[in-house]
Amino acid sequence: MTTDAAKSRRLHFIIVGGSLGGLATGLALKAIGHDTTILERNRTPVLEQQGAGIVAGGDTLAFFKRYNRCDRPIAVTSHRRQYLDKAGKVVHKEDMDQNMTSWDLAYFIMRANYDQVKSEHCEPPAPVPSHGKAVHWHDHNVTDIKQEGENVRVYYKTGTGQEGSITGDMVIGADGPSSTVRALVEPEVKRTYAGYCALRGTIPENDVSPATREAFSERFTFFHGPGVQILAYLIPGESGTVEPGKRLINFVYYTNFPEGSPELEEIMTDKHGKRRPITMPPGMIDMQAWEKQRQIAAERLPPQFAEIVRGTQKPFVQAVTDVISPRNEYMDGKLVLIGDALAGFRPHTVASTSQAAFDAMVFADHIEGKVSKEQWKKETMGFARFIQKRGVEMGIHSQHQDLPVEEHIQDRNIASTPREQEVYPEWATAI
Ligand SMILES: Cc1cc2nc3c(=O)[nH]c(=O)nc-3n(C[C@H](O)[C@H](O)[C@H](O)COP(=O)(O)OP(=O)(O)OC[C@H]3O[C@@H](n4cnc5c(N)ncnc54)[C@H](O)[C@@H]3O)c2cc1C
């Protein structure tokens, strides 16, 4: 598709995946007058209550500024980054404002803006006549994609076994780190386990002791130990409220579970005995396995962190993985990968949602003719390759090397570089 053609006619984009990356792309394309259909495999009309906190980086905030028309706060601001020692004493602090949101809030704001979904999180804004048509189909699991002359045909299957297909001008693979779309065009690319998991959860800010509340109140707080890293920050509470007293403390606790070890099998086997490959969703963890982790937390974490880990009611687990596609464009430019489908970052980079937001914005700018194809590709591939590599290095430092805290502080400060100020090496932007 040339951008001249895109400028002169209304296109239909089929987006595979209706999480933040797919919604971001749908919103950005809709705003410039193109039609979009999102196919999401999830069986229910909305995805909810599976996520927790998200650090809203520069591109995420820029995205909301550009496309969000819901009148409500989108984040809780943390004013300081600080590091604790094992005894719970602050050993390093620096003033820095960072915005923390929740996955649910980001999702419902995007749905309100994309296809007018009403929720307790926000009231949908009035439709804009110049916008393209925005369609969302849940329970549509995409299985195949074929080029048909100037069009693409996307095949899907529903939960009841019904099969069908839909055609469009272009298809966007926004189907996450285990992307089916990517597997169709890059079957050799594999998602690999990094040797550690993130144990995650939240706890209401008022349900903890005053010392613990103090440690996390509008502060982004960390602890590093051998093979262990934990961080926590405040996020919006129920229905996205940012009212003090009603927010949640969100933690991410990285701990090593070697591949093939009994510990990994134990933590990833759910309460019904089913081995979960990558994510153990909230409410599904085996409570005996969790009890073991609660005890370990008491032994090796500072008291404030031990209290929130031990106090969370619905822990969930995410195996940390690596994946990156060598390219983002296929089928003569008719198939594009974005977000986690293009590159799944380690969470230490705090860049996954920003990548999805950036990929969506720069792609829409390219379709609109504001950004050349070369520039679009260099910027998205540069970001994907450079940050993916950085994440792997941060993970190795944190989980497999016993480094002084200064090294982790430095890693984290580098990871906070605004994207516009990053200087990508040549290997990252080669297209
Ligand atoms: C339910 C959920 C909760 C999350 N919670 C958090 C969180 O709390 N904190 C955080 O930092 N990140 C979270 N993430 C990850 C975060 O959304 C992403 O890292 C980032 O925003 C980029 O998202 P993405 O849309 O590219 O990929 P993903 O968020 O992985 O979304 C991919 C989507 O594609 C769908 N899909 C996959 N295969 C198919 C197929 N064949 N056909 C149709 N649909 C398909 C999936 O169901 C999913 O909804 C969560 C992701 C999900 C899906």
C-alpha cells in the first residue's frame, strides 16, 4: 500500500488482537478516517481483571494525549524512586515523577474511545463524524491469513467451532508475544523462557501498616538481592479511581525458577493441576505453592515488601520470556506486526505498552503520509531491537549476577531515557 493511495481512499484494516496494542492501532487509524475491525480470541466481550500495574512511559502518555477523549485522570504520579536494603532502610533515593496506571484502566479508556464501550472506568465520548468505522469482534481466534491480489483474507474460528473469514486492505498482527500472525510469516521465531518469573499482585493501600504505606505512597520503590528483584508502586484502584486511600499497591517480584526445575513446575501448575505455559492468571494459583512463596518472601525481602507479597489476595505469575521478529512488514506491505507481536520485552524495560503506543502512532502517521516508509521502519525496528536487547541485559544483571545496587540504579536510569533521546546503533535500524 503506498501512502498516496492510503491518503486518497478509505481503507479497511483488520487488526488481530484486542489488547492494548490492537486497540491503540485501531484508535490511531480510526482518527484519520480509516475503517478497522479488531478480531480478539477472548471469549468474552471485554478483557478484564487479569492485569495489574503499568508504568505509563512517554509514548503511552503521548498516545493518551493524542487520542483519549474521556475526561478523567489516567494515572497516579510517583514522585520519587527509592531503594531499600534488606532491613527496609532507604539506601538511595532520587526525585523523579513517573506515571503509573492500571492495565484495566488503560484498556477501558481505549475501549471507550475505540468502540464506545461504557464501563465504571469511563463514559464513552461522543462519536466524531470524520472518524472511521470501529468494529470489535470477540471470540474470533485468527488461524490463517492469505494475500488475495490487492487484499488480504483473514481466517478465524470461534469458540463454538464456527469458521469464517474477512477481507481487508491490510492486516495488523497485534496478537502479543505468542503471535499467531508472526508464526505464519516467521515460523522459525520462538518465544523463549528467560529462567525467572514475575510473581505479581496488588493490595489496597489502606490494608497495610503505616510503615509499609509510607514506603510505597507515591514512591517507586525497589529491592535487589541475589537472584531477586522486587518493585512496587501505587496504581489506580477499583473502577480506576485515583482517590487517596482507595488506590492499590502493585508489586512485581522477580525470582529465579530454572527451566525444568520442580519449583517452576509447582508454581506454574494451577489449582486444578493444569500446567500453565506462561501466565498463571489471578485466582488460579495453587494455594500450597503460593504459601511456600509467602514463606520465602518473609525470609528474603525487606519487611515492607514481605508484607505486601504476603498480604495479596489474588497473586498471579508471569514467566519472563524473550521474543523478537527480524522484520515488521510482510506480504508486500499488507501485513504489519506491532507491539509484543513484534518484540516481547522483559518487563524491567517498562516499555511494552509504550512500544504498542508508539508503533500505533508512527504507523498511523506513515499511513497518513506524514512519515516515510523508511523512517517508519527504522524507528519501529530500532526501538524493538534496541529495547529488547537492553531488557535481556537488565535481566541478566538483576537475576544472574550479584551486583552492587549502584549498578541496578544505573541500569534503571538508562532505561528511563526518553525514546526521542535514544541513539540507536546501526544494527538496530538496519532494514
Ligand atoms: C489480559 C492481559 C493483561 C495484561 N496485564 C498487564 C499488566 O498488568 N501490566 C503490564 O505491564 N502488561 C500487561 N499486559 C501486557 C501488555 O498489555 C502488553 O505488554 C503491551 O501493552 C503490548 O500489548 P499487545 O497488545 O502488543 O500484546 P498483548 O497484550 O499480549 O495482547 C495480545 C492480544 O491478542 C489476542 N490474541 C492472541 N492470539 C490471537 C489470535 N490468534 N486471534 C485473535 N486474538 C489473539 C490475545 O488474547 C490478547 O488479547 C497484559 C496483557 C493482557 C492480554
